[in-house]
Amino acid sequence: MSRESVGGERVYTELALRQERREPCALVLLVESRGSVPAKTGAKMLVSGSGEIIGTIGGGTMEKDAIERALQAMATGKPETMQIDLSAAPTYVCGGSATLYIEPVLPSCGLIIAGAGHVGQTLCKVAAYAGFSVTVVDDRDEFVDPAILPDADRVLATDFATMFKRLEVNSSTYIVCATRGHTHDYTVVRDALATAAPYVGLVGSRSKRSGFLKRLEDEDGFSRKELTRLYTPVGLNIGAVSPSEIAVSITAELIRVRSNNGHENGYDSARGWGIPADGRHKTTAADPG
């Protein structure tokens, strides 16, 4: 952990820079102080994901505890208020009390859409509106025209077989495959599962899902655990039919995974599409053919 004592202007400047670089951080504000406290109300510091700090709220044990809570807030994504009684423990020597507000500032989740057809174009619009930073990829130049994808942060014309060599994928990146053919779909899904992406969505039917899962396991060596990141058929089961409805269902599923709300394993989730121990695929009435 390193430390730099600076004024509030520098803290906000650094915050903006980290947002631009898509680096997680947390802003810590001393919103109230009573009695003897090592800093005045209004003191602030920025905590990076590695524990580095810019600014200070007075140093000592109070600051150390605040850094630990800031790191926790970055992990949960939830802001919190921290009450500190500086007379309650021998490590605190000032004798006053303080209230800290800790606000995690996390980069928006990225969404890579492979395929810029009707579903891909509409999904770009809906997902961007829901707060995702969207990249759209297609191997046809005319389909990755920024004029028809105004909500995309980036459009990329490249072969699907090499797309991930040109894209940064991490644990905050989601991938949806909606190309124009099974061959491209399989290439994207296989390569996407080799990344750190927690969610790989595939537009398709029950038979397509079964065939892909078998190939991915038998030919490419993916384990059952690795394949739980594959969501197929993609999207929540809301009876979606049109491209707009499908985009809504996919975005809803992305939001559910992003917020850790509900079951997040792909093909073996609570939707009833898993592979039991005997290897036979289960289906439900909601499972499209």
C-alpha cells in the first residue's frame, strides 16, 4: 500500500482518470467528526483496487480500517456508512468519533456481441441503455457501421476466429454470440469459454445446445464446471420471439448475473436444462425446440 497526501481536487482528478482507465476504486469521505479526530470533516481519499491511496482522512488505525472496508465495498459493489468510535479500542488514541461514507466506483461491465444482425443490433441498444459498455463484432464491414450501431462504445470488423486477439476480456466482461451461422457460433463460443468471461450466451435451440455441449466437452476438453458459464438458449424465458423481445430477455439475464441475483450457472441452472449424472439432457416445457 502506498500513500499520497493531496487535496480534494487531486482526489477527484485521480477518480476521473481511473474511471477513464476502467479501474475499480472507492471514494472515502469523512462526513462527520466529533471531538478529537485526526482530520476535519470533508477530508477524503481514493482507494485503488490494490490498496493504494490518494489523499488521506488522517492516517492511523482509522485510515487503515477504512481502506479495508473500501476494498470490501469494491468487492460487493455496495456503498456503506462506517461509524468509528475513536475511544472504543486501544488502537484509537484520539478519543473522538467519526462517520465515513465509502462509495465504490466500479467500471461498467463490458458486453461483447458477436454478430451484428437484427438481434445483435437491438441487443446493443437495450444493453447500453441498461449500463453495459458494448462492443459489437462482425466480419462484414457493412454490419459494423457506427451509423447503425450508435449505442456501441466500439465496433470491430474482424474474423470471428481472431476476434479475441483484439479484445480485452476479464471477469467483468460478458459475451453474447448471435452470428449468422453454426460454424461461426461454435468458434466464438469455444474461444469465449477460454477467456475469463463469467457469462457466455448463445442464441439457439435445444438441439443446438446439446450438440455444442457435447463437442465442447468431447472435442475441446472443457469440463462440466467450465461449461456452466455457457447460457443457452440465451435469455430469460419470457416467451420472446421478435429481435426486440429477445434483446430484452438477454439483457434481463445479463442484469441478473451482474447483480448476483438468483442462479448464475448456465445450462445447469434452475431453468431445468442441466445435464444429470447419467449424461442425459433434461428439458422443460419452456425449453425451445
